[in-house]
Amino acid sequence: MTSAAVPRTAWRRPAAAVFTVGWGANMFASVLQVYRGDLSGSQVNALFGAYALGLIPALLAMARVSDRLGRRRVLLAALVLSALGSAVILSSGGAFGTILAGRILVGVSAGAAFGPGTAWIKELSDTAKTGKATAGAGARRSAVALTAGFAVGPLLSGVIVQWLPSPQTAAYLVHIALVALTLPVVWRAPESAPSTAGRGSRPARSGAGLMKVLISRLFLTAVLPTAPWVFGAATVSLAALPVLVPLGGYGAAGGGVVAAVTLGSGIAVQPWARRLARRSTSVPFRTGMAAVIAGLLAAALTVATGSLVLLLATAVVLGSAYGLLLVSGLQLAESLAGPQVVSLVIAVFYSLTYVGFAFPVLVQVLGNLWSPVAVLVVGSALAVAALATTLIAWPVRRAPRAGA
């Protein structure tokens, strides 16, 4: 890692890349409204989550690549791939297979950006000219950059799709232009990847260090059970509910608003998550899972009543759950990892969170067999089980009785 201190704001450059790739990944939440007349509900939800097929392998592979080649090269390649994915979808003509290919390519770009980008933000935050490092600053900054891209992308794309001509073309051209503006910003960011000295023995040390983290008690009982609910909570709100709750003639704009409220709540709750973490590492995890349970029950009631007011309230609750679990999970994962494996551990964490992108598809498919309301209620019961694992991670200690 670079030994010299870097400018205090240097972390903003890789954060811009994470924001831009996040924009391209999640803008589809609004643009998919255009395809609903030509594709089935299952196909539309599958397209939304399909980019996880490219993302998870890329996350795991590109963490090691960025350690060897440097964060900058990987983030620049990720931006180019993100624009290429948008270009493929833009030229699809509504064909399911071409859109699917574009979404997978967008997923590869996201996998190349989110893990190495988070590690880069953390490393630049730790070496900045601030006099002292702020604990957890890198995790919070990464979470905000990712979430902001996820929120702003569908909001502005929803406006484009709802009211501007040639919505499919315009929405993707805006993202491609944003990539063009971000590339020179990232090009000038200071490199922070670990030195390649002693590279021959690094894979063995990294593998052993990664395995030590993955089999640790806190990872198995806190990170592993709760991580899928990060995007599980968010995508139920921004992808499943706008399909299940009628939005009238404002499907695109309404879907964009729901996505923005969901993810905006995830950003707004993060200072609170920091205060909760000061009390105890366990508190934001437990609070986040409690919010998942409450949010899924509220989602079931929203679907049953079709209430738009409840839809927005549910988006706030599920978005808060997303924000709490994302920042607390990142902080714990980073604290468990040493410098040699931090990018790998972050990649594994993100891979687990992206399991949650399957949740809207499950709600759609299982809802056809039973009912969406029943599926959401069962989901809340599974969230209770995940909450219970945090009691194993951090057992509740009873105060000693008087005279004992």
C-alpha cells in the first residue's frame, strides 16, 4: 500500500466510480417498466437480478486481480464495462436474450468495481492527511457511494422513462455520458494496492488468512446469516413491490421514487448506525434484522391493501434495514480481515449480500403458487431465524444478581 499520506479527499475519486457503476446497475429498476408490456413478470424480475450472475464471479476474481494489478486499472476497466453493458441493452430492441447479456455484462462491471472500489476507499481513508484514521470511515463512505448510485440512477431514469421521448435510448445515453465524465476522475486517483513484492508467497498467505476469517465465529454467526438480507430487503422494496402494488399510469416514475426512498433511507440511517455501533457491535445488526422483519410484514400488508402510503412507509423501513446491515456488515468484515485479505473478505461479503437479488424472483414465482402476501410473511419468519443467530454471535449477558 502506498506509504505516503494522501490528500484527505482522495477517497472521493474511487467513490465516484462506485457511484457511477451503481447507477448503471440499478437504473434498470425504472427502465424495466418499458419492457413490461413485451415480457412476463418473471422475465422482468429475472432481468433485474440477472446481473448478479456476472457480479458474484467477478467480485471473487477481481479482488485478487486488483491486489496484483492495482485498484486504478480494475476500476477503470469496470467503468468501461459498465458503459458497454448499457450500450448492449440500448441496442437490444427489447429482445430478452440481448438484454440478459447486457445485464450480465453490467454485473461483471459491478463485481469489478464494488469489491476493489470498497477496498480502495478504505485504504485511501486510512492513509489520508487527517492526523488520525477514523474507525469505520472507509466502510461508511463505500456504503454511501454505492447506495447513492443505486438511488439516484433509478430516480432520474424513472423521470426520463416517464416523461422524455425515446426513454430507453435517453436513459442509457445518460449513463454512458456519466461514465465518460468519471473516467478521468478515477485516472488521477492515487494507487493504494498492496505492494507486489514477495508475490510468490502471497497467494498461500492470502488463502490461509481468508479461510481464517471465513470460519471465525463472528463471520459464521453474524455476517453469513444477515448479509443476504442487505439486498434482500432493498430489492423486495424497489423491485417486487412496484410490480405487486398498482402504480397507475406512473409505473416508471413511481418505481423510481420507491427505489429512491428505499435507498435514500439506507443512506440517511447510516449516521444512526454509527451511533448504535458505539454502544455495541451487535446493536446495528439486531436493529437491522428487526427492521427487515417489520418491513416484510408491512410489505405483506401493503400488497394486501394496495395502499400507496403504506408502500412508501414500507420502503423507508426496508431501506433502513438495508443501510444498517450494509454498513455494519462491511465494518465487521473489514475488522476481521488483515491488510493482505481485506479485498477478498469484502468480495465474499458482497457476494453474500447479492444473494438477496434472488428475493424478488422468489416472491414472484412462489407468489404464483400461493400468494405474495403469504410468501412475504414466511420471509419474515426466516428473518427471525437470522436475527436469532446474532444471539449466538454476541450472547446476551445477564446482570449478576444482588448478593451473588
